[in-house]
Amino acid sequence: MTRSVPDETRTRVLELRDLIREADYRYYVLDDPTLTDTQYDELYRELVALEGEWPELHDPESPTQRVPGVVAEGFEPFEHPSPMVSLDNVTDEEQFRDWVGSGDRYLRSEDERRYSVEPKIDGIGLELIYEEGVLVTASTRGDGLVGENVTANARTIRSIPQRLRGDDVPAWIAIRGECYCRKEDFFAFNRAAEEAGERTFANPRNFVGGSLRMLDSRIPASRPIRYFAYALGGVRGASFDNQDAILEAFRSYGLPTIPEARIVDGVDAVATRYAELVEARDDVPYEMDGVVVKVDDLALQERMGMRTRSPVWAVAWKFPAQRALTRLNDVDWSVGRTGVVTPRAILEPVFLAGVTVQHATLHNLDELERLQLQIGDEVEIERAGDVIPKVLRALPEQRSGDERDIVVPDRCPACDTELHRDEGKVALRCGNFACPAQITGHLAHFASRGALDIRGLGEKQVTQLLREGLIKDAADLFHLEEDALAGLERWGPKSAQNLLAQLDAARTRPLDRFLVGLGIREVGERGAKILARAFGTLDGVRAATKEELLELDEVGEALADSVLEWFGEERNEAMLERMAQGGVAPAAVAAPSGGAFEGLTLVLTGKLEELSRDEAKRLVEAQGGRAASSVSKRTDLVVAGPGAGSKLKKAEELEIEVIDEAEFLRRAGR
Ligand code: IVH
């Protein structure tokens, strides 16, 4: 039986959709809302009800259709139409003026000294592609060439239009901008999460990044994430003369742009605007970490061109780190997973760069000595970007005489073992391998995001499992049984099953993540990747000799020794054995295949002009090759720049192919 939709219903649905789109535009783009929240919610609910009642009126572009009904399985890679480059940084006015000077030779007249000065939003870059005015993809920056397709999540952001406004939209356009969260929304979210006992985030940037990478779009949909458009990634069917016109067009399409962006004439005016924004930093509703200065004129931008990773025509002028004065109330000592005992400052809470700071790192004993701190001192602290705040100095002239000395412990605060200092090292260390603080730290690290990513196994759960005697080390995790877990306080069959499922997935995590989890000294994320790529399997790494390790680029004595020592230790071998019995089989890591240098060993020598050494190495790896530090019979290709010496000679002796940087870039497809 079919039924026809009454005309007035159809009209009302179309009208509601328009009203809601208009309200979103007024709210997000014009910052001039015409409806109250309640009025908006009423319209929205009415539309949801009508669409529910009349599925015939379904329209994927309806404002109610921002959240898909299914959960994604992963994110597809998305190749950007042109590279999403990053920006070079300057940190003071002198460097900024140097940057201006380096562009002088491209100027044809003084009138061209016109700049777009925009806040540098501390969020997550996102590229939107519209075809005939309809949003078709949204992607993250990724490595600049290939990002992640996060379209479903981007659709849930109400300040991103599903369809561009106006009749005059280009046939195809790539728009670049930033996803961000307002400070007040972020704090409100964290407060609510904390009350509900849910996960909180360290800063708005992490919050936005985490949300965009959720497979279930209902999560970002429920979070206060917004978007600013600030750059053109490409366009067909329209043309622009300058950045000002681009931003103006974005606004006319219904996309929000950064309200504090200004077009200014001359270098002095840029410096003035920079100073104004530094001053306004705390009052602006979102986090900015600097100012982006772009040459306004697109013809001049074109003449100035690009370097490999950044444009010549734009620069990021960073804000200074933020500092504040507060009081040192106490010092506590914590034992890390490697047994290092670190002092931490407990401060009188102070609001700094968007967060309340109550703790700061004091690093180690040398740092304590250098700072000459006393408890009760007034101290200056600094917070730069994401990093943990640190104590810069004490103000001894402010002392009242009631201050007291900091007492350095001589026994471990966790297990009471006598502490020692390694020869020539600044760290204070607890040498007891059975120290509960070390084991807890080790297990929490093993389960952490960068390692085996075992959700639901944080420090609290680890402490409980250790206390109840269910585990003694990481291998025991893979022999846990459901009944034993389900019987624990605050656990039940559901949480037990969840943890077992998580552990099951962890059994076959990639080898590099597994190596990170083992907590071998000197082996961080990068080191683990290098080892995993070079040797492929756990047995491969285990069997590596010192020579083989040292031959790897970026692997030095310390790392090589530490790996050999770790695998040479009997209890570690026994632990790996028990892990294997528990079904742990890290997935082999192959060098990326299909690249220009697949399976080849390259040596870079001499000076490189286009790329930094690190960039060149990463390019080798990205193209499936291995960058080694010395030339041997096993070297396949040598990239030699000006000034190459003994390595080049050796390559010639061994008759190994030698190419220059330009040829290297060409082969890598750059
Ligand atoms: S323009 C060619 N403008 O900063 C210029 N970027 O290191 C491309 N960012 O990844 C970028 N605010 O995510 C531009 N007003 C702004 C920005 C901005 C923040 C981010 C962007 C980029 C990074 C550059």
C-alpha cells in the first residue's frame, strides 16, 4: 500500500530544513544567531518527527542526516589533490623580518607588501572537497600527501555545510581549514566527563583529534567541534586574486572563517597585529599558538612557490611560551617503570595557557641542585604547547624565612629499597626489579596506547590485578581466566569478557608496538619501528647481532647494547616464552611495498639541499627502502651531495650506483 505525502507536510519539511540550515549559518558563520537554543531544538525535533513518520521524504542532505547509522570499520586513505604542506616557524620579530627580506627578490612593487595575518588555530587540519557545491570528502592531513578519509565524522560538524550556499559555487573546490573546540566548551566537556567518571582530555587539540578518529560517528556528533576555513587547496570553475578574496568567497559559501584574520599593509602593520593577538590570547575563545602570515597576492604567491614541505609565501610566527608565578608547596617523588625516581613540584594551582597547573616536572637531582629551590619558595613556571609545565627558577628574594629544604629520599618511596645513582648519570634509581611501582608502571606502559593498546587496562586495573595476585608480569595477562576476573571487586562477566577480548586483539599487534611495550631502554617508538622493519619478526630481532644492529641507520651503541642486554636476560626470555604459550604472536612488519626503493639499502652522504637528513631518511623508508649509515657490499644505492668524502670513495671502489639529490627525488616521485 502506498500513501502520498500531504502537500503541507512536504512543504513544512522543506521549510524546516531551510530554517535549520539558515540557523546553523547565522550561528557559525555570521556569529549572529536569530534563534534561541530552545527554538532551534523545537524545529529540529519537529523535523525528526516528520521524517520519521514519512520515510518517503528521506534526503541524505537533511540536517538530521549528519550521523550515519553504521559504525565504520576503519578510515580509507585519501590522496590529497595537492600536498597539504606545513609551515616554517619563526619565533621573534627579527626572524620574521628575515623571512620578509628573503622574499624581497620576488616583489615587483612595494604595493605587494600586503599580508593576511591570521591566528594559527591549535586544532586539527581538515580538507573539504565540494563537487558542484556538495560535500564529497573530508580528510585529515596525514603525511601531507595521503590523509585519512573522515567524511562521515566531518558531516557531524554543524559548522561544515553539506552543501555550499549561493548560486555561484565552483564546479570543484578543495577547502582547507582547522577543526577546533572552543576553550569554554572544552572545559565544560571535561568537567562533565570527570563527574561521570569518563575519559577527560589534556587539551582541546587532543580532544578534537581523538574525536575525528572515532569509528562511531555518533561520538563526534555529540561533541562541540567546529571548523574554520583558511586556505584553498585547488579550484575549478572559479578564480581568485588574493587570500582576502578567498576568505570572502568561503564566507559567501557558508563556511566560517577566522574572525580575527586581517589584511594589513607592510611589515610594521604585521608586527602590530601580532602584538595585538598576543595580548588578546586569553580572551579569544579558542586556542591559538601563533600567527600565520601569508602573502596576500596569489600571483606573488605563485612566483614565490613551494619548498618540499612548506610554502615560501607563508610563515608561522609562534607565540612565546607562557609563564606564571606561583608557590612551591611541596615536592613528591615517583618511581617510574624503569626504576628512576623523579621529583615533581606540587604547586599552588595557577591558571596558565588554558589549563590549571598544579604540578610541574623537576626532572632530576641536577635540576634540583641548579634551581636551588626550597619548599615555600615563589617560583616561575613555564608551559609551552603540549609539554608538561616546568619550573624555570625560584625567586629567593621573596623568601620569608619560613621555607624549608627539600629532602632527597635515600629509600624507594614504593618498596623501601635503598636508592642509588648510576655512575655519571643524574637519575636516582631503585634497583629492585620486584618493586611494585616499577611493575605497575611497566604493565601500564605495556597496555598503553602507543604499545599494545589494551583498553580498560589502566594503572588502576593493573594495581588491582597485581594486588589480587592474578598477575605478576605482562606474560600473566595472556593466561587470565574469565571466572577469576569476573569475581574481582567492581568487575563482572561483562567487564571480564571485554578485557579478554582486548587481550585477544593485543596478541597479534604489530611487532613495533610490541617492542615499545617491552620497555627496553632506549627503544622508543622510532627505534622500535626501525628494528621491526629491519628484522621483520620477534625471532629476527632476538637473533640480531651487535654488528647487524649497528649497521642500521639511527641505531647507536646505546640502543644496540640495550637490546642485546634485554634479550640476554634470562627472566625476559622466560617471560617471552610464557607469552608465546599464551598465544602472543606479534604481527610481522614488512617495509612498505611498492615503493621506489623497495628492498633497497641506501646510504646518504654529503650535503643535501632540498631535504633535511631526517626528511630524506623518511622518504627512503616511505618508499620501502632502508637508510644505512655506512657503505658496505650490501649497499644498493648511494645518494651523494656536495662535500661527500670517504663514503663516496668506498661506493666507487665497490662499484655501487651513486646518484645526486635531484635524481633521488625524481626516483622517489617528488
Ligand atoms: S595555512 C600553505 N592558516 O598550521 C599554508 N594554517 O604548520 C597552509 N593552521 O597544518 C596552512 N591555523 O593545520 C594556515 N590560519 C591558518 C592556520 C593554519 C592553523 C595549521 C594547519 C597547518 C599548520 C601549519
